[in-house]
Amino acid sequence: MTVATVQGTGSLTGVQKVALTLMQLDKDNAAALLSRFSETEAAEITAAIMQMQRVAPDVADAAIAEVHDAAVTGRYRTRGGKDIALGLLEASLGSERAAGVMSRAETTMAGQQFDFLDGVENHHVVQILEAEHPQTIALVLAHLRPQRAAGLLAALPEQVRPDIARRIAATQSPSPEAVAVVADAIRQRTGAVLAAKDPSEAVGGLPPLVNIINHSDKRTETSVLDGLDELDPELAEQIRSQLLTFMDVVHVDDMDLQRVLRGVDATVLAVALKGAPQPVVDKVRQNISARNAELLDEEMARPVRLRSSQVDDARAEVVSVMREMEAAGELVVNRDGEDGYVD
């Protein structure tokens, strides 16, 4: 679906039909309906609204008939676009949350330039990317979903990861034409036969890099950050300051943390808490059941010497759950005003 006039409903997805329906409602009603969706769903719907600048009246009528049981009276609004989408988000979520959802929506649109890679195995994509300039690799990874980009970053040669990470962070909105050229070149090399898509707003900078590293395994994360310590120490410190870590449990809402800890074995939790600051220990104890607290005390009281790698692995297991929930919009880490805890 390109940013153009929509002429037919045959190829519309469910998300696009919901977006089309919202575009026909007045702002207050559309905002109220949008607020019923999760932030992840709202981002997808927003991206669809932004893509559909104008909609043919018969298409709008067909979408309304399909989505709603009752007829919608009044004159249809047949315009979409970024301003319409942002207005709906601000009315339903508030300005601050709207900005975050809009950012994710723009990332969704940007990633669609490289949708053709979804069906291509990582090893094949890596073979193609290895022949490209590091800046081209960085641009491609910045446009992919964090989970996919993390897998590709891990599959690339270890020695090039820090340079690519630095280039992702330094990416500053390349021109739509440049993005289209890169996407077309990669598409041709994979042998994919797809209709050309209009370029969307580019993504780059520190946030997508942090997102990619957040979804990488511990080995890849360590490899990239250690390499950046040598290549660009300031950037490495910026990334570390934004990565979700085990110590961030103190900044997680109690109910969210209870969901995180629910599936973590007491033995693993005891190892993870070895050497942790007291506020972290207290926060964890406050958010587990009395029975699990007893098991935790028993495990922590055992005179067992642990290697640093064992503690790191146990903490990584907890952080993995936290990162998955954060990516799904089910966990919020509030670092405002924090003093910072030292491992």
C-alpha cells in the first residue's frame, strides 16, 4: 500500500480496514476507538493511516460496511496522512505517548521498504550484505525489525559489528531516493520479484541501535559494546546508559515486575541477585510470593562460589523477559530522576 489514492478493498489488510474506518469518523470518536487498542496495534494502525492520503468514496463505504454492523451517517472524511494520524493519537493517548507511537509507526513504514527480506534466510542475507559497504549494511539493519536486525548483526563477522553499530547510531535521515536505491539493489540481489514501494521516512540514530542490541544475545551485545569501547567510547557509554539491564528492576512498576518474575526459577533468581545492590534485592523480594521468597532465601544462603559468568547468565535470563515485555509495550521502565546503581 503506497502513499496514494486507495481505489479498491480487495487487497486491504485488517489493519488497513480499521485505519480506513477511523479516517471516516470525527476526531473524538476516532480517538476513543483508537484508545481501545494496545500501543503496538495503535502504531500499526497509525502507519496505515499515514500511508492512505486519499480514499475513494466507494472504498470507504465498503470498508465501513465490512467493519461495522451499523451504517455510519454523515459525510465521509476521505483524507489521511501524517497530520490526521498524529491528531488522532494526541486526542486518544496524549501528546507524550502519541510521539512515541508515531515514532514506532514511522519505523514500521520505513521497515516496509525491506519487507522482501522477510522470506529470506539470515545466512543468505548476510552473504549479500557482506559484499556491501558498511554504511549500506547499517542502513538496511536500521530499517528492519529489531529482532531481525539483531539476528543479522550476530551473524555478521565479529570484527565489523562495532563499525556497523556506530554507523547505525550516526545515520541521519538519508534521502528517500537513497533508501529506494539501496532497497532496489538488495531486492535484485536476492532475486525477489516485488512491486516497487514508495520510500518512507528513514530511521536511524541511537534509538534503533539500542533497540537492536536490546534484542541481541548477551555474546553479541558484549562483542559490539567491547568493540565500540575501542572505536567510539562515547557512543558505547551512550548505548550502555539506555540499555535495559538487571539493575533496572528498581525502576519497573510492581505489577509489571511481578509478571516478569513469575516465570523465573528461584534458583536462577538467587544467582542473579548475588552481589546486587540492596535496593535491587528488596525490590525483587517485594514482588514474589511468600513461598518463592522462602526458596530464594534458602538458595541465597547456600555457601556456593559462583563465577561472574554464572551471575551474568542468570541476570540475562531475567533481562530477556523484561526486554520482550518492553518491546511488546507491556512493561515501562521509569528512569526519571534515578541516581544510578552500581553493579
